[in-house]
Amino acid sequence: MLIASYNKAQIGDILIVMLHEDAPSQTVEKKDSIVEISDSSNGTKLGYNFFGVGERLGLTEAGQVKLSNEQVNLLNEMLQKAGFEAILEIDETPKFVVGLVEEMTEHPDSDHLHITKTNIGSEILQIVCGAPNIAQNQLVVVARVGAMMPNGEVIWPGKLRGVESDGMICSARELHLPNAPKKRGILVLPAGKFHQGQPFSID
């Protein structure tokens, strides 16, 4: 997994690369213009901060950065030159996809949460959803683990009231879609225009 973001106006000329979710205890190591963040308990590399790379990588916009193979290769050269062993790999898996809610059950510890089995074509995900309009056989937009939402939130594996949830079923407002309704509720897609597993564009 590789999630990159850049916002020069807010935090300076720093490319943030996330590989894993934050850990309670972290180790930070700086070499040259790169900071490596690791999980102190097991050494897992959580991510990197690359300082002063905006011009070199041609970064101009703020927000999530979809790195090209050429850009990732350049970052790997910088890591190796600085003495870090990790190799970054580009992740081209669509993070927003159309899913079919195949099953839905009540959450055992909540009066409003539901446990869904949602088919995204390549796999079936267990996703806990609290939207009042969630129903079986709906086509929905799924933010997979590793997705960065328009507000900057990253979707990681989690638990809701003790039940594992691998992704999020999205509302139009969460996706920042034009004319999104203000009332609570997920976005339900028309079956004639969408099919499960289809990438969903939010750009």
C-alpha cells in the first residue's frame, strides 16, 4: 500500500508517504532530507516524509498525489542514496469501487449499525455501516482500505463496537459530490449504469 499527499501551502514542501496505519509507539529516523517512521514494537515501516521534493517531482496541486512509476523510482533512488533499505511500490488498485450489498445483519451491540457482506467484484468485504438507508441488494460506493477521502481521512481496517470492518460504504457528501443531499444516508447507485467491481471516480 502506498498513499501519498502534498500540501505546500499548509505544511511546506514535504511529500508524505503512508504505508501503514499509525502505531501507538513510533520510531523516527532522519537521513539527508528523508524521515522514516517505523512501528517501535515490530519495526514495520509506517511511512516517509520527503522534504524539498516538490519541484523535483513536479508537484503543484494540494491533496492526494497519484504517483507515477517514474516518480516512485525517483523516490526509491533517494531512499537508497540516503541509506534506507525500503523499496516503495506503486499501488494502482482502484480505491473507490462499486459494491453490491449481498448480506446485511444487525450489529449485536448497536441499535443502528449493520454488518454487511459487500461484493466489490474481486472480493467480498465485511463492512459495518450505520446509514439509515442501507439495504440488501443495493449498489453502493465502497472506499477500500487505503483510500484517501476528499477530506484527507485515510481508510484503514478497523472495528466498530467490536466487529471488524474493512472499508467504508460512502455517502455522496463524504465523496464531496456536487449537489449531495444534506440528510444522512449512503449513495445508492442505479443498477442500469453501474456494476459491482467497477471503479468509481470522485475526481
